[in-house]
Amino acid sequence: MKCDICGKTPQFGNTVSHSKRHTNRRWEPNIHPAIIMVDGKRKRLNLCTRCIRTQHKDVKKSLVKQSSPVVS
């Protein structure tokens, strides 16, 4: 699978055993379906956990900015 925001895809490499035998292996990104607001509409996207965390932080930051009183 692929992250719809950052484009993170599986990476390929080798598992190397103690005897140095190389076996093909694939590292999958941690992808989850998530519903986020895009242009004021709810949209279901496949996101990696890093993007979900970043989106959550951005929303939290914007809510704090809106609710904080202006001190002069």
C-alpha cells in the first residue's frame, strides 16, 4: 500500500542470517485508513502513522490558536 499524503511505499532489501545467507524481504509502511477533512469535506484516505500524527498535531494547534484569548 501507499500513503496518500507523503507517498511512502514498501522498501525492499535482504534479511541476513547469522550464516550470512541473504533472503529477500519487504518492509511495509504502517498504513491505516483514516477520515480527514479536505477542503471542508470528509475524505477517506490511506495514511501512514507519521502523517496521521502530523495531521492530529496540526488540528490540535489550530484549535488552540482559535480558543486562546488575545492579550494586549
